[in-house]
Amino acid sequence: MSAITPLMPRQKVPSLSFPLVGGGTWSLSDQKPENFTMIVFFRGMHCPMCAKQLQDLESKIDDFAKRGVNVVAVSSDTEERALESKETWKLPNLDLGYGLSLEKAREWGLYISTSKGKTSTGHEEPALFSEPGLFIVRADGTLYYASVQTMPFARPHFAELLGALDFVIAKDYPARGEVVDHTNP
């Protein structure tokens, strides 16, 4: 696999599409949010931290919608594992995708891990899977915010993101971290 190249704020993000639990296909190019699309990449059904994160997100979906933010979560899990996650974790309103290729995960700058066997939930980790990431993309397809992690711990808190979005939307705050060459901004 190739080295990770971070996505840059204010630049177009890579294409992204995947099947959804329950049918249909989610595609970033089809999104027409009032303000943003938020994509939550999660490790998969084996991850208890993912369950907590997505349950928290489920409880705040309406809050994101009120701010003009479309929300989706996706992993490289199979359809069967994704369906089990949606049902077991009680995520009736969250669009949950599956089948994310590791190549696409890398294109988005995600880290890839190898299996360490069964987790505390009793589920086997896949042989390879992506670590968490959260991206907020403007309606024009450019990156606004990114959080990419090497570990399942200490993820962004959705309550804090909602507060930040209130400020960002009210003040038309620009994406930050856009400078590629600090010697020639």
C-alpha cells in the first residue's frame, strides 16, 4: 500500500460511494446539503468504541439536520456485519454504509490496521480494516474539516462539533490548514 497523503482543506475531496444497509447506494456526488456533508468512517462491527460513537451520532442526527448537515457512516465491513451493527447498536435513522475498499480508505487518508483477533465484544476483527476518520465536506465538494486517527480512542465529540458548526455557519468561518507551502503562502 502507498503512503498516506492528507487531504487538504479548501480542496476537492476524492469521490466516494458505497452501498447502504437496507438498500440503495450513497454517493458524495449526490449530496446537496444546505451547508455540509459529514462522513464518519468507523472501524466496523467488532469495535465497541464505534458502537458508542455511532449511538451518540444517532441521538444527534436531527441536530445536524437542523444545521443543514447531511450525515453518513461507513466501514469496510461486509453487508452482513453492517446490518448486525445497525440492528444491535440501534441505529434506525443513521445511513450506514459498508464495503469501503481499503484503497478508497487510503485515498481519504485513513490508516489501515491488521487483525488482533477477537475484541472485547467477542467479534473477530477483519484481517485488514481502516481506523476512524471524520470529514466535513462543503456543499461544493471541498474539505472543510478532517480528523484522522491511528487508534480507536479519543474521537471528536458530536456535541462539540454541533457547537462549532453553529459558530462556523453564523460567522462564515473559513476552512483552516489550507497552506501547502509555508514559505510561499
